[in-house]
Amino acid sequence: MSIKKGIAILGSTGSIGKQALEVLAAYPDFFDLQVITANKNADLLIDQALRYRPNTVVIVDEQEYKKVSEALWNEDIHVYSGKDALCQVVESGEINLVLTAIVGFAGLQPTIAAIRAKKQIALANKETLVVAGELVTRLAKENGVNIYPIDSEHSAIFQCLMGEFKNEVEKIYLTTTGGLFHGFNRAQLKTVSREAVLSHPKRVLGPKVTIDSATFMNKGFEVIEAKWLFNLKPEQIEVMVHQQSIVHGIVQFEDGSMKAQMGLTEMKLPIQFALTYPDRFPTDFPRFNFMDHPNFTFEKPDLKSFKNLDLAFSVMEKGGTAACALNAANEFSVDAFLKNKISFMEIAQLNESLVDTHSVVSKPSYEDYVNTDKSVREQAINLIK
Ligand code: NDP
């Protein structure tokens, strides 16, 4: 039997997925790529399959199945299609760890399938914990599954907690650069267009995460994700703007001592650590030098202009399906912004109205999450009509 770690990457054609493939390729003696998946991007999935040689590929969009299967028919690579295939392929006995890099609510079902199949999880798809944190963390516990965070802030907290098993956390700090429009006043934010976001020279993330970062929704979701990952109360989580992006997360313990994780921004580092935990593999990533960064700054976020962060705290207090409603509202509003149907500032406004009118189910089942997601989206369509 192979002693390599069998890996499935869900969402391999995205920003995180592509970087995860590069991490795996750097350590061919340690990892065995079993599965890669895409939603619609058949061309890139085919390229990745030919280059990285997984055992199986899934293209969710059934209209693209023919193209992928014809391109790979002679390559000894299994090709499947459809949403259900995502849940089935993660069950393979050859897989030890599933890296979930699908964007949005769509990541929930395959992540749950992987947990039920007792696969370790490297979690990039934060929406999974935002939508159904209570269910997902309970299932992980019942199935003896660890969830290793990929988000750099959560990886930072996770690293600070290593060796602190018995010590209580008083508080954590999550940092943010403030997004592409940090420092803009409300009048300037009103004029932010889809093009300004997508063609911004500093943009490195996928489209949805770029917009979520710019509206602070991403940070709000990270707060909810941190609550579930580290079993914290909302008041134990604080967000700070730290534009240099060197300190990624800080844990404050009961004795007042603080531990921070630092380094130059490099997403491959938390991706790699989630795959190699508890070991650290050597890398040639550029090293941080204090003399290049003599001044660190920390500021309170501008909650008046960026209402999404407060909204995230308020849905955590409400509990049940409230955060699921916020996620559905936000997926809808970001998509509407990308289609030029609403303005940048209307993203948070629409989120707020949809969350306010949602009737929270306090002890939700999986079906309650699915129904919430569906009904909030339906309501959103009516609202923007
Ligand atoms: P991208 O938009 O770049 O990639 C998303 C991936 O998911 C693609 O492979 C896409 O396939 C696939 N996908 C999209 N919709 C579906 C669907 N309905 N069913 C199945 N697969 C789907 O996103 P990112 O890589 O930027 O982000 C992925 C997740 O990681 C998000 O939850 C994000 O919040 C989180 N994250 C991202 C970070 C980053 O630096 N980008 C940092 C930390 C966390 P296709 O290409 O075919 O559309």
C-alpha cells in the first residue's frame, strides 16, 4: 500500500486549487493526487489532468462532460460529471484528505460527504462553516475528522494554538488589509464599479472573494469561521486592519500573553501546512525582514462604511440559520453586483434587508440549511425586481 497521502482537491481550477496543485507537485514523494474537480472550466481541468495526473476528475457541468472525457479517453483517468459525483468521488479508499476549495454554498454538500467518509479536511471553503458550522463541526467530531484551516488568518490562529492544548484562549485577533478600497469614504465607495474591482492591479483572488474582501463580508465570514473552528464566543474575536499584512493572527491567553503568527503574504504556506500538519516542510518562499517593515500599523475597521462585518456579528448572535441566510443573501448580491444590477454599496444593504426578514430556524437540520439558502435567494430575486 502507498504511504503517500492521497489528496482530493475540490475546486482545483480556482485560485486556491491552482496553488494547492503547485504545493503537491513540489513534494511528489509525499502526496498522491487522487481527484481534481471544476464547475465549468473544462479546458483548465483537462490541462491540469494531463499535467498532474490524478486518478479521477469531475466536471460538475454536465454539458462539459463530453469535452473532458474525449480529451482524457486514452489517459487512464476516470472522468465523472454532475453534482452528485463530487460527493461520491471523495469516498474513495485511496483518499486521506480532501481539500475543499470550491467557492460558496456549493462546497457544503461534498464537504459533508467527505466528513461522513472520515476523510481529513483542509478547509478553504469558509462558506461551509458559515452556513452550517454547528452541523459540520458536530459531524467532524462524531467521525474523528480534523478540519485544518487554509484561510491564512485561521491557519495563523491554529499555529499559535499548537502546544497550547490545555490553555484557555481569552481572545483572538484576525487581521485584514482592509481590501482594495480601504480608506475610501462613502461617496467614493458609491462610485466603485464592477470593472474597478475586477481589473484592480492588486487583485489576486477569485472574483467573489475579491468583492467579499472589499465589502468586509469576507472578514465577517472569517469571524464566523473562527467561532466554529476554535469554539469561541463572538466577543472573543476582534478584527483589526493591518495594512502591511505581516501579522496574520494573534491569540491572547488567560495570563495576558499573546502569540502571533507572521510572515510575508504567501497563500501556499497555509495551504501547505494544512496538508503537512504537524510537520513543516522546507520552502524557498521569500523570507520576511523586519528592517524592510519598520512600521506596523493597526486600526479599527470602518464599520459605518462597511456594514457587512457588523452583520456577521449579528447573525452569530442570532444563531440557527441566520448565518446561512446571510451567506445566501451575499452570494446573490455579489452576483447581482457582478452583473451590474446593483451598486457596490447596495451589496451590504441587500444583505441586511434579507437577513432582517429571514425567520431563523434555531436548531436546523441539513434540509433547513438547504431550504434557507433557496428561500433567501428567491426572496432576493423579488426584492431587486
Ligand atoms: P475561485 O472562484 O478562484 O475558484 C472556485 C473553484 O470552485 C473553481 O474551481 C470553480 O470551478 C469551483 N466552483 C465554482 N462554483 C462551483 C459549483 N457550483 N460547484 C462546484 N464547483 C464550483 O475561488 P477561490 O479559489 O478564490 O476561493 C475558493 C474558496 O476558498 C472560497 O470559499 C474562498 O472564500 C476561500 N479562500 C480563498 C482564498 C484566496 O486566496 N483565493 C484565501 C482563503 C480562503 P470553475 O473554475 O470551473 O468555475
